[in-house]
Amino acid sequence: MSWTGAGERTVKGWLRGPNEPNGEHLECLLRSSEAVYPKVMLRTGGRLPVNRQSLAVLKIQLDSLSGAIDGALAGTGRSE
């Protein structure tokens, strides 16, 4: 409510789903919450921007996943 200036009943309507923020309120939400922008982009078919930080996080996640796969394969006796 504090991010948009909208009333409690209005915001509860957004959260329940039957209503959505108007353009002005959506702009306020985009400025105030890092979580809103990616959700809007995904729902509208847009592409998320790629930057060095997001690529670094993705690399860490992929390295972790690769290690988990290696561990699972080692546990089954399979190797390449």
C-alpha cells in the first residue's frame, strides 16, 4: 500500500487476483520491488535483461547442478 498509495481493499484485490493495478500503480510497484519486473516480463512474453550479475548467479547454479549430477552418476556406477 505504501509503495503505490492504493487503499487496503484495492491491494487485497490485486493479491486475490480478480483485479490488477492500473498503469500508475504498476509503475510504482516496478520501481519499488525487484520481484515485480521479472513477473511482468514473463507474463507478457517479454525477455528478461541479462547482466553480469545474473550470469554469475546462473553459473554458480549450473556448477552446483553439474556437481549433483556427477555425484548421482558416481553413486550408480555409471561413468563416461
